[in-house]
Amino acid sequence: MGNDSAFAEKTFHMLSGDDNISESTVLCIELTSLIDEISLPITIKHCTLDELATNIQVLAKELFKQLNLTNPG
């Protein structure tokens, strides 16, 4: 998601999913931070296939909005 941690955290919290594992949540998405070239997990969301599809739409929309706001020309 780039170097903007506030944008990454805000966008991650928009995603569907649950903090806890259940039988229906077969996938997970992690928010990580790169510190001294080491990827450290910050939080995780467990999601279903339908939630993953929705999350991909949210991520694409928010990333395109962010890119258009930072590079308008």
C-alpha cells in the first residue's frame, strides 16, 4: 500500500472480515509494516471468498483514488 501508514491503516479497517478464525473464514489478509527490511505483522483479518472479492474491490478503489489525488496530472 506504499509508505503512507495512515492511508494503509484507514484502508485496511474498511475491509470486510473478522479478527477471529472461524470455519467459514478460510483466507486472511495481513497489514504489515516494514522495519529495517523486516516485515512485521500489525493486524490480520480472516475472511470468506465473498469477503475477499469485496476487499479486492475496496483496495482497488482506494488505491486508484490515492494515486489520482497524489498524481493528478
